[in-house]
Amino acid sequence: MDIAGSVMTGRGSTRTYEMGQQRKERIYLKHRAEWRRWESEGSIDADDDNELFADWEGDWEVMDVLITRWDSSVRKRLGAHEPKKVR
């Protein structure tokens, strides 16, 4: 698997974050298991592309994790407020 990481640069400094390989693997395994469950339930047709689609969903979740990693730091630097939690 490729390395997943991100970099935040600002005010003359650079910070990096690299997602742990095990965490990344768990994300992909979760999505593949979900797609296999849908296949077995008949909710979707069984086909070879389903693993690819599951990996795409894993990619999106990995990107969400990387974005979330810096969210509060960026908001603080911009003077923006955290979004209110919906109950």
C-alpha cells in the first residue's frame, strides 16, 4: 500500500503527518467487507469491480482523515470557529 500523509505549511513552518499503515489497512478492509456483505445479501450484483469501488470509498475515507487532522489548526490560524455540532 502507498503511504498516506499530508503537509501543512504556514507562518514559516512545515508540519507533516503520516497515517499509520495499520490504520489505513483497517479502513480499506472495512470497506471491502461492507461491499462483500452487500454482494452476499444480493443488494448489489457480484462483480469484479466491487473491490475497486470499495477501494475508492477507502480512498475517500483516508482523505477525510487527513483533512480532519489539520482542520482545527487551520481554523485557529484563520480565526474561524469550529462548526456547531447538530444534536
